Amino acid sequence: MNLQGAGAWHFIILTTFLTLLSACGGGSTDEDPLEIPKVTYQALPTSMSVNEGETVRLTLNLTGKGVEQLKFNWQVSQDIPFTGQGTDTINFTAPNVDQLSTINVQVTLENSSKVIGFSDQRTSVIVANIETLNENNGNIPQSNLPKVDNLNFDGLTSGSTWFNEQVSFTSTINSSGNTITVETRRLNLTYIEAINLSSETITLSECGLTGSFDIDVVNYAAGIECETSSTLNISQNDNEFRLARMCGDKIVAASTYTKKSENKLTSNGELSLSFSSYENLPSTNQVCGIVATSEVKSYSPDNTLIEKAEASALRLFTEYQGNPFELQFLIDDLPTTLFSSLHTSILRDNVAKINSSVLPEISNLAGSEFGTIIFDFGNTDKNIKADFDFSLSSTGGHKESIEGSFTLLFE
């Protein structure tokens, strides 16, 4: 597949600095200065979709005299091999994937300080596995932990801190006969508040949220309806345990707890915020974060994948002027993509929100404007960094511009 990008053509002028005067006696060189006249390049697309095994071609389509003197540095995530390093065009083969996967690509111009007009380019290549419904058993990973008959509560101490990853997988048939599958994933920092050995119940709370809740180990996710037999698999080692509800041989829900500390930790991230008219929030490492993602797939009656969509919710909790403060992002992408719009419209429900009693004019508004969240090139599911900017307009007419950055770690 020839994927050259759908961006508008950009006109740029690339020029070199004049040759420096000789240091001896202030004389000048007899050599003519190197000049690169007018060239054009084509911006990379924001994103593109391919199937596994397809050839991906990305090009800047440079034209003009002197372009052979330019050298470009390409980066392709996941250590995927490619050809064309140094040139304006690269090619690689989309890898085989078990699930929808995103490959991030970035290109910069070497010695860019000596040229004017070129902007670093980024794109996301979304790779789909060629699958049928029968091949899609959900993307819930199998556990490498040793299986046990019963959970050992000895290492589950009150006041300890754990990273929790919850995943679930559902499948339904709509009125058109299409099968809709939904996989959700939720990551957060969790505390063990109490253990009841007689009932095999764990009382938990979550960093950033108020209140607590109980997990009945024996009856974990027992309310999920199965067409086949429903069983519980428990696996555990010294610092990690997992509860997995099975429908037949398929995992439909699982919750994995990985110990972070014997003590209660109050942060798994960092955040900084700048306001246009309010006091800024200096960079703080007292931040709790929750990330939830969802992937929806639709299969035709002949079990062929025909459509898919993604969504994410990111919640960051800290304090602002001594009071609770929450920053929230709802987007139609995953945190492993390069960026997403934060402009709420009829076509997109993306939004950035602030919840704070100190900032009532801009708290919990329905939409945000003219914003973008840019995710770090090296993001993973459990290591998320981003820069963002957006505007909020209150019903009273106040408009606030906000920008900042954050980091969330779940490992």
C-alpha cells in the first residue's frame, strides 16, 4: 500500500549560513557559500490504517534543487526495521499483531538550526490484525503467575499499596446480526484497607477517590453470564496475585494486583498547570492517576471484522491551593497514540475538564475548546506522558486558557 500522506503541501525556503570569515587577519574565503534554494515537502498524515503484513511507505516528497544535501533522521517505534534512513522516504512492513496496534513514526531534519521552515513530522500507523470473530478471544493476556487453589493472604497486609489492572471482555449480537465485542482496561493505585480471612474478603480503596469497597475473592465477577461453564482461576506469587473469571476457556474478566509498597503511597505521577488568569499549579509529584481504555469491534454475520473504535478516560487527582483538584481527559484515542484533539464538537465528544471548588467558573464544564493532548513518543500502556493545552468558556462569559504536562506510572 502506498501511503504518502494527505496533508497540504508546504512551501519552505532552506538556506545555509554564510561561510565564516577567516580567523587570520579578518580575511574572507574564496569559496562560494553553500546555498539550497527553494524546495517543497509534503506533510505526513496525522494517522493511517493498514493491515498486518502490508508495506507502509512514508514520504516527504521533497523536490527542488539541493535536496540531496539534506539528511533526515527517522524514528519508528517498537524497533521495527525500515529502509531509507537519511532520505525523505522510508518503507517498512506492518508487523503481525494479535490486536489493534499503533506504530509511532517521527522524522527530524539533521542540522535543522541551519535551515528555516521545516517542521518535525509525526504520524501514527494503526495496524489491524486480519482476524475473524473466532480468532478474537479478547486481548486479555494470559498470566505467567503460578496457579493456586486458594489465595494466600499472608502477604496482603493492611496499609500496603498495589498497582491494579482490571480487564474485561464482552460479546453481543445487535439487530443487524453483527457481533459487537468490547474490551475494557482500567489502571489505578490501590490500597488494602482490611482483610477478612473467614469470608475471604479484601477491603480496598483507590488513590484519589473517597470511600472503600470489598472484593469477595471466591465470588469474583461471578455475576457475568456465561453460555458455558463459569470458573475462577487464581494465580499468585510473593508480590502479585490475579483473579480471572473464565467462561469455558475464555477469560472474560481479570484483576491483577502488583505490590508497590508495604506502606501507603500517595502518588503515581506528576503534573504541572499554567492558567491564563488564575494562579498556576507548580510542578508537583503528589498526583494520583486512573486510566481507563475501551476497544470496540464489530464483526459481520460471516464473522469478518468490519469496524473498530477506541476511547480513553484519564483522571489526575492532586491539590490546588490546599483543596482537592481533578483534571480529566476523555478522548477517542489511546494514550499510546501521538496526539488527540481536545475540542468538543458535534462530531467528537473529546473533552478536557477541571473539577475544583476553588475555580467554580471553569469547574465541571460540558466541553473544551481549541485544545490538543500530545502523548510522548515512547508511551506504553503503563507509562504515560503528555503535554496538553485547551480553553474553557463558562456560561458567564469567562474564557480560560490552560496548558501543562503530566506523567502517570503504573509499574
